[in-house]
Amino acid sequence: MSVAELGRRTGIDKKRLWYILDGQREMRVDEFLKLCIALRMDPRSFVTREMIDGVAEATARSIGRSDNPNT
């Protein structure tokens, strides 16, 4: 599939899409999800167990800090 066709299917400008695919721009979450839909890929297949654990730990720390007025 061409970049132009992928851009058309996702609604992502083809120039921006090219920069993302070439590593010159970071992909936003909405762009990632649009690409997954266009390519019929489950976004969860890109998430590792370590990523899930890291988010859970960061969330727990964040919640713990917000409950403590002394931090």
C-alpha cells in the first residue's frame, strides 16, 4: 500500500505520515490508532507486559502522591 493510500484511509496528511514512517516525527496516539484500524491490526498487540506494569506502577505512585498533602 502506498503512503498516499494509507494517508487517504486514515485521514493523516501524506507528508506527515511519511515523516512519521521515516522517523522524523513522533506518532500521536490518535494516529497510531487510525493506522491500526486501516491496517486491521489490534493495537494491544504492540503493548508489552512491561509497558502495562510500568503504567500501573506510575499510576499507583501518582495516586499515592495526590493523597498525601505533605508531598
